[in-house]
Amino acid sequence: MTDRPMLFDIGAVHDFHGQTYTATGRFERARRDGTIATILIWRSPCATCGVPFTVTTPATSSKFQPNRRCQKHKRPGQRVKGATK
């Protein structure tokens, strides 16, 4: 495990600009320096089509800026307009 406390855990619900993300799982991986990082898996509906997709974030990260769209509709740097589905 990491030496920093996890800010979110499985089942956590987080709202990001009106889009809801739910933590559905976690796994651990080794960092380059050999320490272990816990990664959370988040599920949310795509802001464009509404199809659920997943995104991963470090469990100890205080910054939460996930993707807003699925792989099919990804548009890096483009803002989501209007309400999410």
C-alpha cells in the first residue's frame, strides 16, 4: 500500500462539472521507483452519447480531472457543452 491516505474508495461517488463518476474498483501497480500505487477505476456516462465508460486515477490524488467522454467521442481540450446525459 501507499504511505499517503486514499482520498476515495470503492463505491465513492464524485461529481465533476455535473457529471457523476462512481468508483467501481481498484488495483495496484508498481511505480518506476518500485513503490506501489493504488489506482481507482471510475465509471461514468459519456457526456456525448451517454454510454458508460471507465477512467482510472491514482487513489491518493487530490486533483480529480477525469475524461468526460468515451473512447469513441474523446475530444482532448474541447469543453463539454450543455448538460451531460
